[in-house]
Amino acid sequence: MVAGGSRGLDLGRKERKELSCMVSVGERVVCIDPSIPILHLLGKKHTAAIIVVIGNTAGKRNFNEILNDIPFSSSTIIAGRLKELVRSGIVSRNETAGGISYSLTPMGSELRKIMIELFSYLDRK
């Protein structure tokens, strides 16, 4: 439930925005605004698959391995998503003499765990 309810009419714009970003979670109140850019990225085509595929191995994955593990994907979309994931801090891009590889950052690993739980839940429904 979003905090604020009908009281938002009595408040100024700034106060309404502060209240509108709040979600009640039991005893806690969480602001969702900082999460919106990440949620937007996660909703884009193949983003979830990229995160899951990179995390399927303990090591690093190169571009072609990622591309080959995601059916019906295109190199253009995968390359674009990887750039967005690197910029967002979910994936790290590693350059070595052997080439470029990708791995999950600690944030990416935590996010992957949450996504796997969500996928498992949805699979049971």
C-alpha cells in the first residue's frame, strides 16, 4: 500500500512526492524511487536472461557465450543490454589479454538470487 492516501491533497507537491514513493512493508516503510531505473532496465527484453546466464557459472562469460545461451536473441540487443547492465553496476566488464568477459557484481549476484526466487515462485503457480 502506498503511504499518504487521500492526505496527499492537503500537502505540497514535494511532500506528496515523498509520500508517494513510500511503500509499507510490515512495520517498515520503503521508498521505491531509487529502484525505478533498475526495475525499468529489468523489464527490458533479455535483461533477466542475461543476468541469469552470466550467473550460471562461477567464472566470467564472454559475449558469444552469453549470446548463444539466450535463444532468439540478437547481438545488437545483447550488446546494448550488457552496456546498460555495466552502467547500472549489475554486471562488470573485464578486459584481459584473452579478451573481454562479463561477470556479476555483488549487487548483480544478490539481484540474481531474488530473480531466481521470483521465477521459482511463478513456476509453482
